[in-house]
Amino acid sequence: MREVEEGKKAITYKMEVNPAKLMEEIYASIPELAPRFTEEGTEVHLRVFTNGNILTLWVDEEVEESLINVVVKAHKAGEE
């Protein structure tokens, strides 16, 4: 797996989520964040970290944060 820390940003939310389901929803809505399998290995464009009710998404800098916000808010609404 190949991860490049350069060019990444962290987006943090205060909410409890189902991390696996949220990742699936993000991949469906923003396909460029899905892992890519290349000759050099797997490229990772999204990491999800949870600590209690703190959610941190680690994404490529060029990803529009507003797109991520829409998916995360829809996920939260679906959980209620």
C-alpha cells in the first residue's frame, strides 16, 4: 500500500458513525477517493479514523471539502 502524506488534509467532525458504511458512501459519491490498484501497489486516497465521537477523514488536498460534508451529513441523517 502506498500512501503519500504530502498533499493531504484532515477534516474532523464531532459525531458517531459506522466507519465502513461511511467509506462506502464516500466512495460511491466521490469515486476519485476509492483505492486504486496499480502496478506499484494500492494507492490510498481516503483514511477514516474514529476516537469515540470524533471522526477524522484524511483526504487528498484537492478534494472539495463541501462534497465530503454533503456525504457525511447524509450519513448522519440516515443513522437517526
